[in-house]
Amino acid sequence: MLDMMKQWYKRRFSDPHAVSLVAIILFGFITIYFFGHLIAPLLVAIVLAYLLEWPVVQLIRFGIPRTFAVILVLLLFIGLVLVAFIGIVPTIWQQIGNLMNDVPNMYLELQNYINSIPERYPELATVTNVEFVFADMKNKFVGLGESIVKGSLASLVSLATIGVYLILVPLLIFFLLKDKEEMLSMLGGMLPQNRNLAYQVWHEMNDQISNYIRGKVLEILIVGGVSYVTFVILDLRYSALLAVAVGLSVLIPYIGAAAVTVPIAIVGLFQWGLTPPFYYLLIAYGIIQALDGNVLVPVLFSEAVNLHPVAIIISVLVFGGLWGFWGIFFAIPLATLVKAVVNAFTHPNLDAVE
């Protein structure tokens, strides 16, 4: 067994290009794992720079200098963000307030329903069991309220962080887009000399990451927009808030869609009860999720969907546990990175052009 491991090690790591690839990956992993919170504005700026690189390239093709193209695209992006923030955030904030005001009524309705269970189904539940379940739910509601209060206080502290992001991120995006070639050249000079295998992985991943970020943003906008129109047509309460939740749920493959189903079903149940509108809501939401998973995702992520669902879920759990939100957001690209590294080791192409 030991001899077999030694032979495998010599076969895979006797090549200096393979050693360089492993060293680069380990350095990146350690940097993000231990210092990710310090360079978070840079990570956000890199993601947005990937998103904005495509329109910059399109303007350059029309003969506009890169610096002016970057300024135009960045100003347009900031303007769209401000319009969305001014138009959407007040509505969502109002609906959050309405939901908080309705929670006591929902709680009373739930209490009355639970208290009526022994009368309706005496063979399934007793008064003692119902009181025990209700007391447990009450404690959980109290704990949830305390968590919300603590989160609100913590959010006041994070306002300073948001202010820093609002200043640093646009500046970083500007320089990342404007001086892209110079920065890549400087980074290339810092890498090991034997890096052809690393370039092979980089060329395989660069376009995938760019396409993934653009595709994920489009998916959020499309799914969220379609959900909002559907909820408004059905006259569902908190339609904007729930539509935003549905749009953001696509960040977590499979798990997000299942998790956001619960609040939608709860709101619909308290609004309509077990009546036809409630079932129409569930059917419409199911159709949206089916179209997203079977039509939209294959179109936007034709290469990423080649990953097995089990591999995607494992990558969400592993990378989400390591890096939180960013690990979840980049779960699929990171899974394809692992796949690319394995392919590079098993089918090396040392003639890759730098």
C-alpha cells in the first residue's frame, strides 16, 4: 500500500508544473480562508468586475478607449443600482413592517387552530400533547424575536462597514477594469516559472467564472421578476418581499428553492386557508421552479449543469461552510475548478500558451 502511494506521488508530483499548481491553489485557499474578511471589498469588486467586463469589451469594439468605456459602464451600473435601491428597498421595508405587524394575528390564528385539534381529531392528539407542542412553539417564537432584536442592533454597527464598501468597491472596480492587463501581467510575474499546468486550469476556468456570474445575475433577475408578477396577479401579500426571497434563493442550488417554499406556503395559508387560491399559488410557484431548473439553468449554465446534483450539493455544503456566502455563491465554479484540476493532472497539456 505504501509503495503504491509512493508511486502515485512520484507520478503526479515529479512534474514541477504540478507542484506549482498545487502551491498556487494552496496559497489562494489559505489567503481567502484566513484573510477573506480583510479583503472582502476586493472580492466583491472582482465579482462585479467580471460582471461588467462584457459591456466594457463591447464598447471597446465600437472604438471607445478602454478608460472611457470603463467610466461609462461603471456610471451606468451605479445609476441602475441607485434606481433599483430607491424603487425596491422602500417597498420591501414597508412589507417587512406589515409582516411584523401581522405576526401576532398569525400567532393567534395558529394558537386557535392548535387548540381545536383535540376536538377535531381526538384519536390523534390530546389536550396535554397540544399544550406541550404549543409551549415549545411559544419558546421558539420568543427566541426568534430576541434574535431579530439582536440582529437589528448588530445591523446598526454594520452601517459603517456598508459605508466603506460604498466608497472602496466602486474605486476597486474602476481600477480592476481599467488596468486589467497590467495587473494580470504583474500577477504573472509573481507566479512560479513552471506554471503551464496552472495556465491550463486558468484558461479553462476564466470564461466559466465570467459566464457563471453573468448567468447567475440574470437568473436572479428573471426568477425574481417572474415571481413578483405571479404573486401580484394572485394578489399575494408581501409579494415584493417574497419575490426577492425567491430570486435570491437561486444562489443556493436545490436547497434554496426548498427553503423559500416554506414562507410562501405559510403566507398563502394564512391569507387564504386551504382554498383554491392557495393551491393556485403552490402550482404557480412549482411551475416557476420547474422552468428555472429545467429550462433557464441549462440555457445559462450549459457547462456547469454537467456536474452531478450530488456534487453540486456537496460543494454548497463544503464551500459554504468554509467561506459562507461567497462559498455558496461560487459553489458551482469551485466544483468545476476541482474538476479542472483533476483533468489537468490526468490529462496535462504542458504546451498551453501563457
